[in-house]
Amino acid sequence: MSAHASDVSEASFIRDVLERSRQVPVLVDFWAPWCGPCRQLKPVLEKLADQYQGRFHLAKVNSDENQELSARYGVRSIPNVKAFVDGELVDEFLGAQPESMVREFVDRLLPSPGELLRRQALEIHRQGDAEGALRLLEQAATSDAHNDAVHADRAQILLDLGRIEAAQAAVKQLGPLASDDAHIAAVVARVNFARPEGADNATDLEARIAANAGDLEARLALAKLHVAQQRYEPALEQLLEIIRRDRKWNGEAGRKTMLSVFDLLGAQNELVSKYRRLLASALY
């Protein structure tokens, strides 16, 4: 058997498919010995696995011997080839397809040159070389200008290095739908809340609010300062007070800023759950 193909069972599926797919795409071929079309497709898949030299892995599952696994992934007809990337099922096809179609299917799964550079950059960054990671991300942005993950990762590293203006420029390269991705939305929120050192003074803002509880501009500035300092609950309290006093002020700045904080914290955060309820109560 090819080094780039393996027989997989229920017992080895997590390791050989889900975990492996975090390194390279994995094609899972659900087949059975009695299936004629399966015998037609098998040599095509094995040939491509050899030709692509490890850029994807072929996992072969005997559906008769692994019926529970087949049922879990909705296999009703074979051959059924399912593609996994980053531990998730992302695409599939049915039946014995010609080599040209299977090749196109594989090519759609493979990371672009820019994406490969991005992954290298993240590994370098994990090893502590932020500047080296930035250089690779700049190359990735040149070769794959529409890869929003490249721009978001670059912005995040720049922000870690305190280069706020450069990080702001990086997020401007994002596409209009980029923030549909929770990770990218969190990066954008973090960049938007970043403040140059000394830009705001909490003592002065608190004094303004003490003198005039209706100074919503000071409350908004203080909330953003709290977020920049990772003091999220005091920030959310200020934003909630803005909404309670004037929900439409400054183009609904209180509500919109609170939603940005939710993006930053993530849907599973306890503060997000708590303040979503308080926000709903204030609005309705």
C-alpha cells in the first residue's frame, strides 16, 4: 500500500482522519468488496495519492466492517468519498468519477501558496520569532491578497508588537465578509479597541462622568480604555449605561461597541452571556 494511503477503522478514525486532517487534507473512501464502482474508483484515488506525494492522505474505510462509522457520516451509497480539513468534513462526492474530476476535487482542497506561507508564519511565531512571521505573512499577502486569515494574523502580530497603526492598516485589507469568521471578528475588535499609550486618561474620564453623568462621550472613551486594558466588565457596564440613557446616541455607538466586545470575548464567555441578557432588557 502507498505511504500516502491507509486502511482506517472506527478505532483509528480520530487519529488517522480527524487529527491527520489538521496537517493535510484527508480523503476518506467509503467502499465495500462487493461494490463494482468502488473497484473502479480505488486505483484512481491511489494513483493520485502517489502523484501528490503527501499533499493529501487517502483513508480507506470498509463500510461493511465499519457500519456505525458509515452511519455517523451519512453514507447511504458507495463509493462515497468525503474530504476532511482541520478535523471537519468539508466536501464529498458519490460514485466512480473520472480521474480529471477527482483531480479537480483534490485541487480545491489543497492550500494555496499564500496559505502555506501563513501556516509557516504561525509556526515561526509560536517559536518566538515575530519579525520572521511578519515577513512570511507579507509574502503571503502579496501572493494571496484575498486570504483574509493572512491579513488578520498579520494584524494580530503587529498589535502584539505595539504597532497599532500598522495593525489598523492590515485589517483594512480584509474582505467585506471576513468578520463572519469568529476569529477574524475578534482580531478586528482587538485592533479597533487598541489605544496608543497615553491616548486616554482614566482618571480624567472618570472625573468628567462624576461631574456629568450624562457625558456619554466620556463613558464611551472610558469603556474603550477599559477594553484596551482587558477590563471587560467595567467596559460593558459603561456601554450598558450609554444604552440605558440614550440608545440612539452617536449612531447607536453603545450597542455597536458592546457587540464588538462580544466579538472580542467570544460567544462562550460568561460575560457575553450575562451582558447579552442585560442588553436585551435595556433595548426591549
